[in-house]
Amino acid sequence: QVQLVESGGGLVQTGDSLSLSCAASGRTFSTYEMAWFRQAPGKERELVAAITWIGSSTYYADAVKGRFTISRDSAKNTLHLQMHSLKPEDTAVYYCAASKTIVRRTSAVNYWGQGTQVTVSS
């Protein structure tokens, strides 16, 4: 049974930093592209950042570029998202995702985590 379990969400203030982690189990994800998506209330789920299976290439949404950093440890089947200079508009449920292909849309995702809430107060 494949599982992606996120942790690290919480309530922070504008300008604070927060780190999210995703533990993958049930199979080896070393050949999967991994990503973080987020979904704010009333909005569609959107891609935040993605990383290739060997970690050599990353992608960031314009809204988080320069503030967020995605990384992975393929040997440990873990994915991380370091978030800095957080803004109220970063408030959302953040989801860990795994894809057999390049992931830029939700339709490309093969596995989802259950999500973790990040709330940034102004």
C-alpha cells in the first residue's frame, strides 16, 4: 500500500519560515518526480514546486520562486519543502505528490498525500 504522509504544517506569522516533510512508503519513489501542490479555500489545487527523481532539476511556481526550496532524499524516500518569507496568500492545504512523469498539473499525479494545513496570519 502506497502512502505519502506530510508533516510540518502549522500557524505562522507573515515573514516567518516553515518546513514541510513528506514520508513515502509502500514502494520506492526514486524514479518518480515528486512535487508539492497547494489548495486554498475556494481555489483549484495548484503546483508549488517539483523535483526530478535524481534531484538535479527543480521547478517553482512564480508565486514562490526565491522563497521556497524543494529537496528530496531518494535513499530515505522523503521530500521536503522549505518555505521562507511566508505571506498570507501562502495559506493553503499543502499536498505531497508523486508522478511517473514530469508533473505540472494535478492530472499527472499518480499518488497524493492527505495534506497538511499551512496558515499564515497577517
